[in-house]
Amino acid sequence: MEMQPGSSFLAGEFWGSVLRSETFWVPQDHGALLGTLALALALLTTMLLLPRLSRHRRRISELHRDPVGSVTMLDFVMVAPLFVFFMFVVFQFAILAKNHLFTHYAAYMAARSARVYLCPQIPLSTGAFLDVQLDVKVCDSDAAAQKADTAARIALIPAAPYKTLPCQSGCQAPEAVLRNVAEAAGVSKRWGAIQRQARYTFDKQNVTVTIGFAPMATYAAAKRIPHMPVKATVAVRFLLLDYAGWVMADGKRKDGRYYTVSRAEVTLL
């Protein structure tokens, strides 16, 4: 299966739809994102202020004739834990931002699939009208939801964890489709990891996909616009790092792992 043109992160249509998405600029999980960023900035400010405090402490220690080495070691002991914790916070924030982007990419892929399979509410041309009268199936609204769901879950595979995790519900990925995608992307050597990641994204409890016509779809049909505006919404459970779970988790799995929910809504005009 060849990759569809314009389906990558570099596609102009993808960035155009994402930049118009309200959830991209004000994510529904913004509490975790903004909270993590605020904590990182607070720690960074503290680290910047510590050298001034240490210089003042050194002047006091010189009055008491303390050895210079002990002062340097004390500075290191105070700064090192904060620096390590700050790096962990920044790492978790980067993961959350990456997951946020992948969720919108999955919503975009679901919307592209829906636009292909959803039947227009009003025939867009005489040929389309005759197709309806003659029962010629050029679209399939009944299969649109399943097709969009599969497209979104496949798009989320690179963002899924590599570990083998217990399956909560379903987890049956279309192996033939995955092999074709892996061969087209040139990552067939990572087939084992792809299977584990697909097992996570095709777990029904980890990903939720909904599609439908956008509010202006009836107007578009009346104006005979070639493409019907569609909207796709995706919600994904992403696992958190162990040290961050108790701080920003939206829930806890049965296996004890914490997760946060990333949501995206994309409209294709």
C-alpha cells in the first residue's frame, strides 16, 4: 500500500487544519501541560538565583574561615537535585507536547478518511444523484466510522509505548495493513516494536474516535462544493512517566500505570 500524498507531518493541509483547531491552541488537557511548564519555569528561576545565594554564603563562610572546598560541595549538593528534577520535568513536558501533536495528526487522518467514505447529505452533481437512484455505491457512510477509527489508530502507533502492556479490550490490529505501512515507511526491521505499539493503540479503551459532518456541511452541499466539510474528534490515553504520574494523571489503569488523556478536534473544509 503506497502512502497517500499529503498524509505526512509536512503536508500543508495537515498544518492548515491543525492551526485552525481550537484544541491545538487551548488543549482540553492544558492543566497538565501548563502546570508542568509553570513548575519547570519555577525550578529554572530557582536555579538561576542559587549562584547569588551561594556567593553571599561564601562571604559569610570566609568570615568564619571555612574551607573553600566544603562551600563548593554544599553548592553542588543544593543545585544537583534541583537540576536533575528540572531535566525530568522538561522531558515529561516534551513528551506531553509530542503526544498532543500526534493526537491532532490522528484526528486529521480520521477526518481525511471520513471525507472519502461519508456520503453527502445532498447529491453534489447529477452523476451523484443518478448513483443514488441506481444504487451505485460510491461512498459508504456505514463503513466511514470504522475506516476513520482505523486510520486514527494507525497514525498513533509511533507515539505508543514500546513495552508489552496488558490488553484491556480488543487490541486486534489489522496485520496486513500494518505490514504494508511498515514496508512503505521502510521500518520493517522494527516489526516487533510496531506490533506492540499497535496492540496499545488498537486497545479500545486507549483511543476513542468520533466523526461527522461539520456544521457548514449542508451549506457546502447546497453550493455544490466538491468536498464536504467533516469533523473528527480523537481522545487518547497516553502513559506518564513513573515520577510524574501522581502529579498530572487523569486516571490509573488496572495494571497500576498512570495516564493522561489528550484530546483533539480537527475540521477539514
